[in-house]
Amino acid sequence: HVWDNARHKTLQLLQNKPFPNSLFGMGNPLLDISAVVDKDFLEKYGLKPNDQILAEDKHKALFEEIVKKFKVEYHAGGATQNSIKIAQWMIQDPHKVCTFFGCIGEDKFGEILKQKADEAHVDAYYYEQTEEPTGTCAACITGDNRSLVANLAAANCYKKDKHLDLKENWKLVEKAKVYYIAGFFLTVSLESILKVAKHASENNKLFTLNLSAPFISQFFKDALMEVMPYVDVLFGNEMEAATFSKEQGFQTEDIEEIAKKAEALPKVNKKRPRIVVFTQGKDGTIMTKGDKVETFPVLKIDQKDIVDTNGAGDAFVGGFLSELVQDKELEQCVKAGHYAANVIIRRAGCTFPEKPDFH
């Protein structure tokens, strides 16, 4: 009897152990150039202390100035890639549970991204091209806020027919059971997102998406709503939720109501209800469950332990996905998200210690 129990346990563990390439991410691989800056620097370039924008012509000089004027650190970044790396870090073994697709340039920054993905044990398949250099993201840190300015460059050159459609690449998409794409990628390749989203929906797999930034709900509304019917899990923070509500005409600023209304939007795969997860910084994370909305308090942290909040949202999603891909309860997914975010805000950028301490 004891032997039977032990065998049953082992079988269960084997079934739950994630397999290589079971979590798939696609997005903008960017090299983060982060520095602690001053208010004048933000004002000079018209930046808000806590925001994410795409670089315009007026920001071109920012990238040179930040490197000259402040002490910068380089980190492999890009929202989706951050989350995928964190998920792999949380899982630890086996390696390469996580696949990542995105476009880089054939240059030094591109080499750094490849090396960092490798060190993180992520199975990264980059579409490499020579038209544009590897994308960068300036993380301008003031206090515990971060203002992000992304210069997509190569990341913007991702092409469905040149990469996603290739037989050997599409095979990797088919291997996965959970998919994650940050809303940022809507500005790059809607057709790539739709191809992956439809595959997930038709095969009753999980497709997850992030609202990512207020400007996505505002200026890429049509693209966002084209993908929404395929979304099984929708992530966002309180600012993004508020903008989404306004743009969708939900006529409410109550975050729980916004979550319920987002959950109720049309959905193709009726076998799964949509889950909506909104984080609120140090306030509790809310998640829809049937017709209820539950709140989960985040882990307490002393203000003086916060190094910067850059990557906290990505880390939350990474933690969440690491449990989701192992078929864990949603409450456990949120817990893992909170744990990962708590680790990341104690460190510069989206970096992590060697091993997680999460149960």
C-alpha cells in the first residue's frame, strides 16, 4: 500500500513537471539601459515618472545623454522576454521550458541578448536581420518610479512569414500549452499574435495577454480588441485597467467592476471562462473568479528595501505563468507572482538571485 502511494506520488510529479517548450512567449527583445536620473532629465524629454512610451524623434538624444550623464546598467529586457525568463527561473528544472520569439539586429546588443537568454536557460529563437539595430529601452529611474522609453528598432521588424510561419519554428508553437504575449507586441505584428491566439483557442490551450501600457488601450484599441476574444487570462495594472475602462466605455473607475466587464467581453473558446488579473502596486491584486472578484494582499516590503520597481509587473506575470504551466490552482499562481515581484523590486532592473525560495 505504501509502495502504491509512493508510485502514485511519483507519477503525479512526473505529470505535473513542465516539459520543454511548454510555455511560449513572443515579443520585443530589448536591451534595457537603466539609470537613476533627476527630475530635470524627465522634464527635458517630457516624461512622466511612472509610464511607458515608444520613443519619438524628440527622444533620440535621450539614449545618448543618459549614457553620458548617468551611471548606466545594461540588462536584457523587453516585457515578454522578462516574464518568460522569470518563469524559467521559478521553474528551474527542466531547462528550456520556456520558448521566446522576437527580432534582433546582428550587432553587439543582439549578441548580449542571445547570451543572456542562454544564461537564463530560455529557448530563444530570434529572427535576426540587418536593416535595423537591436532595440533598446531607456529605464529612467527616479525614487522608486520608472519611466520607460522604448526604441523598438529591430524589435519592430518581426515578420510572421519570415519567422513564425517557418515549419521548424511553428513546431515549437505547437509544442506549447500556455502562451504569453505582452500588449506591446500589438504595435509590431498583429497577424503573428492572431495566428498564435487562434491556435491556442482551437486546441483548448491557454492564451494570455497583458494590457502593458495605457497607450496600447488608447492608440492600438482595434488591434487589442481583435485579439481579446482569444484571451484566456488578461493581465494589467491599475493604471492600464483605468485607461482600458475609459476607452471601452465601461463607465466605471472601480477596478473590480472593470475586471468583471473585461471578463464578460466576447470569447471564442467557451470551454474556459476568462480570468482577469489586475495588480495595484503595493495594494492587493484582484482576480475574477466566476461572478466574484477576489483580492490577494501582496507581500509586505519595507520602503527602504525597494531598489526600483522596474520589471515588477513582468516578474508578477512570470511567477504566475510558472505555476499556470504546471496546472496549479489560480490562487497559487497569484502567490508565485507576488513572490517573484517581491524579489525583483529588491534588485536593480529585472534581475534575480540564483535560485527562488518559493513553495
